[in-house]
Amino acid sequence: MGPLIPNGIIPSDWDSIIAILIGIAFGFVLEASGFSSSRKLAGVFYGYDFAVLKVFFTAALVATIGIYYMDYLGYLDVGQLYVHPTFLWGAIIGGIIMGIGFVAGGFCPGTSLCAVAIGKIDAIIYVVGIMIGVFIFSELFFLFEPLYEGAFFGNITLMDSLGVNPYWFIFIFTIIAIVSFVISDIIRKRNKKIFY
Amino acid sequence: MVKRKVAKVLAFRYKILAGILIILAGGLVLLPKYEKHEGIKPEQLLSNVISPERYISTDILADKLINQDPSYLLIDVRDKESYHTYTLPNAINIPLAKLLDEDSERYLNQDEYDVVLFSNDNFYADQAWILCNRLDYQNLHVLKGGINQWFNTVINPPKPLENMPTEQFELYSFRKAASMYFGVAYPEQFKAVKKPKKKIVKKIITVKKKKKAPAEGGC
Amino acid sequence: MKELEKTKRISIASTLFILVVLIAVLAFERPKHMYKVNSVNTLEKLTSNDYFISLNDVNIENDILIDVRNQFEYEKGHLKNALNIYAPEILSDTNSTIFEELKERDKTIVLYGANPDEVNAPFMLLYQLGYTRVKILAVENSYVQNKLITNAVDIEKSVANVNAFIDESIKKATQSLKKKVVVRKKPRKKIITVKKKKKAPAEGGC
């Protein structure tokens, strides 16, 4: 049956409309859970608030478990889902840059827009920074091109590259997630409470 | 009083949620596994297979070829050798063994052409059709009787007997004309001999891959 | 108190989530028939060509003959010890149990019909459903004076070399033409003037 759009159950003309609806919902949830505050986001790195870690880890868990149940029951075909292609070095270096930006600015690209929406000045400056970065990147693309398109691994997932059974992988992943939640809670309790 | 009890239970809420996640993930591991259902339902496949809708007769195909209907794509599922000995004009060779290769999929899983599968008889072509039908490929047909039938009707049509109805004669004259088109010469036919045998130029057929709109993801 | 209100949302969300999962599981109905062999393996089997069996090789102890023609034809005449399962009904419950039982008893299912073409579809369906010990009896059944005649057939045998036939016909035509030429002393030759394609010499201009 699913995924709905590639199988033509929902025509692909609706892509943008669905994207907007999901985007609005995503933005609402981000704002409602306080993710438009840079202090909350940066809390992960300083050890006083692990909401970001918990939220994104839980979201990933719920999604994978749900998808695999749906796959098992025949409502969805995992093989048809889009897997983002892996460019190894591009991903590593990009990840480092994004991480630095995350700690320094206290936003990730999505939450910064969320924060702009509620009128935070730091977020506005952050977004301007993103735009400048985009501009520099596209102007100097010929320099970055070998890095950007190099070390291409195709649309692989961890299950492909490690060759493990996806079900066991999900189970182990769940346990890792819950252990990390417990550890993050312990760390948070040790740290001094910071009000923000 | 109730509220306090609820609050007591809810004090464990994160543990409960964590427990649910672990149980669900463990359930995935423990669930009995079975071979993934690939393609359409067996019941559906059976009813598709039983119906003779997939067959196209040699006469109709000859008509389409003579009129150079651009929407038809012929696929020869015999091996290479037989393909090189004789094949229908502009046919593409996809041996049965290579039917599920990625290159073949371009020709079979598309919605631009009406694909006609054929082999010597319709046995192998039928098998190819059934496999493709299971994978839910559309617009596939099978040449009824295959090359043998093609030979018996179009290339070497049997002369109708005197006492047969006129339709038979009409059919015969059509088939004879068709056979001339496909290169057979008749004694009473003068021109065809003089003409140097037209070499059938292999048309290059390009098939666009069915768009499976790749969804772009992003954070 | 505020704590409670916050948790309400979480618990509502989680109950909804569990509900959705429960509904999905309950609504799930396991299909009666499942493919057990995927198409790639089926194709391998098909190209191996070892699924044909001739009538002489049928072993009564291990092989079960199944007639896929309809009941009328079956009653008119059938091979010895053959069961009748009409092709469109092979997925019905009673027939499934028969196949299941044959599978357990390790019997080979040998299918036949009026001709091998007719058996093709049931054979492929059964094979893909996991009854891997299925074979096609390479015979053709016809009636001569209400008596069943069973002939062995070659599958997919090419009856004629079409190219050779075409060449032959051209040869014959030319030969008869020559004869005609001999008979008619002064043949009015139809002159076919083939215009030479003008290879337009590129005219330079301007």
C-alpha cells in the first residue's frame, strides 16, 4: 500500500501542499516544546538540559519501530522509502561544521527559523549567517565540488553497511537510546540547575 | 484522591514509556518472519493468468507492424541464437533468463508502449508474462502462438479451400499481402523480386524509465 | 498541579500511539496465500528447464498426477490415477489442503492439461506459493472418437526456419520468373527505373 506518494495513492502534485502542512506541524511542535530557545538547545552540550537529545532520539525510535511494524503488516514497503545518499567525507566535514555552528549559535537550521517566527533577534542574525554561508558555498562550489561529490556510497543504510538484521538493530538501538536517556538524566541531576 | 493515585502512576511515566518502546522493539525481533510478499496477491494473479486478455493474435500484430504503429514494442524472450536467426521486425531481445535484470526492467515496467512478448510458441512468453504480472508491470501482451503461429498464418498462410466463406478469402489475401511485406516473394508477384531485399533497419527504441519520483529528504 | 497538566498531554499522546498500533495489529488479516518463492528464484527454476517430465517417467508411488482441465473433460477421459483440480480453482480451500497434504507426504505434483500451455499458469502459481515439487507433464491430450489420446510434445520447438523459408520463396519466385521469361519470347519487361537518389551537391551560397 504505502508509501502513499510513490505508489500514486496521493498524486505527486500534492507534494508541496503536504510539505507545507507537515512543516507547519513540525514548527508548531518545535516551538511548543521550547526548541526556539537557544539556551535549551545548547543545554545538551553543557549538560543542563537534554531535551533535544531525548526528543530527537525518541522521534527516531518511534518512527523506525512504527515503520517496521507497518512493513511487517504490509501497510508500507521499507524498500521504497527514500534513503538519503551517503557522501562520506562531505557528511563528516559538514557534520563538524554544523556541530560547531550548533554550539556557537544555539540553533539548528530548523529551530532557527522557528525562533525567527517568534521574533528572536539572535535567531534573525543566525539566519542571516546561514544565508551568507549559502552564498559563499555556492560561489565557491567549484572548490568544494570534489569534497561534495566524492566518496559516494549510494543510498545505503546502517543495516546494509553492517549487514545486521534490521529487527535486532532496532532492538539494540532502542536499548542504546534508553540507556543514553538514563545517563543524560544522571548527568543533568549532577549539574547545577540553571534557570533560563 | 483519584488525582493523587493518577499522579503516583504518572510519576513512573517515563519508565512506562521506555518500557513500551522496549517491548515494541523486542516484539519486532520475536515476531515470526516470513518471506516478504512481493507483488500482487496470488488470487489476483490467478484471475489475471486465467483470462486470455493478454493474448494478441498474429494477424492483429501484423496489421500493427505494417501500419508502423509506434506504440508497440516487441520483445523476444528466446535465447540470443534464435533471435539472430529470425525475429520479428524491430524486436528487442531479452532472453528469459535476463528477464528480471535491471536493464530489462526499463522495457517491461513502463507506461509508454504496449509491449508484446513472444517466443517460439507462447509457453515461455507466458512464463515471462506471469512473472512480470506478479510484479505488477502493466501494458504487457503475449503473441498467441508465438513465432510458430506467425509462420503458419502470416509468413506462410494456408490457402483457403473453395468451399470456405468469403471471410477466409479476405483473411488470406490480407495475410498474403502481409507476408509480402515481411519479405516473402510469390511467383506471380513481379516487383518484389526485382527489388533488392530491403534490409530492415533496426530501429533504436529508447524507453524512458518510469519515474519513481525520488522523494528528497532533509532536516 | 501544573506538572499533572503537562503529563496529561504526554499520556494522551502515548495512549493514542498505542491505540493506533493496536488497531493496526487487529485490523491485520494474514492473507490466505503467500508467495514463498520470490520472482528471481522462480526465474532460475524456469531457466533450469528441469520441471518437465514425460509420461514414462511418472512414478506412481512418488508422483501424483493432477488434471487441470474442467470436470467435464476430466470425466470424459483422463490419465490413470489422476486427480482433478480445475485450474481456476487451485487456490480454493479444499484444494489448498490437498496440496498441503501432498507436500507433507513429499509427493511430486505432476500437472497436465490439454496441452502444456494450459498447465503453465497453475504450475507457476503453485511453484511461487512454495510447492516446489511441481512438474509439468509434457503431453497433449486430445480426443479421437471420444477416446483420450495422449501424445508427448516438445515444448517451444521451432516449426520452421522463417528466414530460410523467405529466401526459398524468393528463389522460387525468381526461378518461375525465369521460366516465364523463357516461355514468353519477348517479354515486355517492366522497367523499373530506380531514380538515383540525388546527392544534392552542397551548393555554396552567399
